[in-house]
Amino acid sequence: MTPPQHAVAAADVVVEEVTGASGRDAFVRFQLEHYAGDTNFVPPIVAERRDFIDPKVNPFFEQARAAFFLAKRRGKTVGRIAALVDSRYNRFHDSRDGFFGLFESENDPGVAAALFERASSWVKDAGMRRLVGPVNLAFHHDCGLLIDGFDRPPSMMMPYNPKYYARLVEASGFTKMKDLWSWELLGLQGLPDKVMRLAERVRARGDVRVRRLDTSNPEADIRRIKAIYETMLKPGFGFAPMSDAEFDHLVHRVRPVILLRPELSFIAEVDGEAVAFGITLPDTNLALKAAGGYLFPFGLAKLLWAARKIDRLRVLLFGIKDGFRRRGIDALLALETFQAAQKLGYASGEMGWVLEDDTLINRTIQATGARRIKTYRIYERAVEQA
């Protein structure tokens, strides 16, 4: 059988590793230039993205290392990619996986192939056997390549890319590893009767107490959430444990939004023990887009003005402690969240991502009346192909 033909690196493309503050700045700013004119693109805040990829700022790099590359053709930047190795992930999953992320490219298979070859070579030199991605920079950040659902902007902390990216990735020899699904629930349609009845039965039993996140001491509840999250981790696909520093860093990013609408974040307790949580936030991407990537001199004012009109939610985190599933606690949390969202006047909410083969969670979400709106794909390729 003739082996499949893969795209080859364009001879006139040079891939350079960037270092230092100026290099990271160029790496970040290319994304804004690349998406100029795309009405669905939500520009990230440049200063935040610079910190995100700075090993001296982001505690993710305490047990991971990365290299950042720009592809240039005749001096013009035409693409970018990050290559990384997460030692904590590989220990937890007993794997030798390297990752690519933060991938952007012109619609040119030769440019993409040059970037992937450089990323593959880098992770291979680090002793890795497989290149997986896009992961930006870990599974608890945004990850996956959008392959279905291009008709709307992304929700907060979800990726976005042009439709042609899948063709570029697959032309470079990558194959599907796993799909991730995103769901939408419209506020006007209400929850199905069977979910309402189950939630009310659980509430009537009296052994489950659902309360709002304690805004007077949110750090204590956040620690409880982390403890629940860690019981849910299993060696398999995706998530790996986070250090306290990394978890705190992630919380620091979303804490102002949590406190903006604390009515939407809940913890479920059984006999005083925190066993489940649901963290739902206003979808700040609707306001972030107005800032155009910069908070100053006018971006912050535009962001705050646009934030007044947010009518969409993002279910950011939802989890049930191992051993407490199938008790209807998820239905009760869904009901409490839905009723709070209705009271506050939100029109819809996005839930995701969820693994395509997590049957229990997908059935639970579908039972609320939600519909699947987006698919993100994780790809893999043996590094020996580089």
C-alpha cells in the first residue's frame, strides 16, 4: 500500500524560536493581525496573553517547559506555534506526549507543515513519542480545534479558528484523537419536566444542601472545589492534577467574574461535606470583544460598557465527587442554576467542553434540553514523522 502523502514544509518559510519579552509580544500580537476582519474572532487582552506564556509569571511552567515559534516568509510573519512538554501530565498518564498549541497559520499547507515539523522536532528532542494538540497550554486551559459550529463567536475560555485549519492539520499527517462537545441551553425553553421532578425529589429528601458560593470567604470554597476536582481525575484522557499555585492562578483569572454574579455559583453538600459544584459566569467574551485586545487607553471603558449588555452565560466548571454520582445532585444543581439565571434575565448559556464518549455527562446535559452546538477536535501524530 502506498503511504499517504503529507504536506511538506515550504522552502521559503523560516521558523524561528522567539525568546524574551519582545519575542513573546510579537507572538501574541500576530494573532490579532491574523484575524483582522473576522467578525467572530474575540481578541484576547494582549498583556494577559503575554503573561500567560511567560515562564516567570504562569505557574504552569513550574513543571512544564515550552518553546514558541514564528514562521516567516520574506520577513513577514505567516504563522506561529508553541511546542511543550508537561512532565506532571506525563507522570499522571504514564505517557510520553508532547503538545502543540497556540497554532495559527495562513491558509498554506507549506507554512503549517513547517510549523508542525519544528514542534515535532522539539518534542522529539525532549524524548516524547507523540505530538498531541492543539492544547493551549493544558487541558484546563482552552484546547481543541474548532471543526463544527463556525456560525457564532466563541464563549469565554473556548478556542476559535478558521474552518481551513482542520485541512492544514490533517494534511500534515495528524489524525483524530478525541472530539470535545459544547452544548447550549436556551433560557426561554425551561428545563424538562423529568429534570425538574428529579431535582425536587432530591430537594425534598433533605440530605443534600445547595448553597451559593461564600463571597465573604471565597478562597475556602475554592479549596473545596479543588478537592472535589481532584477526586474526579482518572488516568485516561485530558486533565491532570494542578498544583496549588497553578489552581490559584487560574482562579485569579476568573475570580472577578465569579464575584460579578455570585448568585450563579453553587456548592452541594451532604452531611456538611462539599460533594459537588457548579460555577457559571456571565460570558465575558461578549464584552471582551469591545476592548479590541487592549485595556488602555479606551479598551477598559468599552469593555465595562459592553458588559452591561451581557445576556449569555458560560457554565465554566461542574463536578461531582467520586462516589456521589447518580444521586440526582446534578439535577438539583442544574435547577438552582437555571432558576438563578432566569431571575437575572439571562437568555442562554453554553456548557462545555465534554468528551464525546462521556456518555453519562452528555446524557445528563441533553436531559436538560440543551443542544450540541460546537465540536472541537484533539489530534495526534507520531513524532517519528517529523
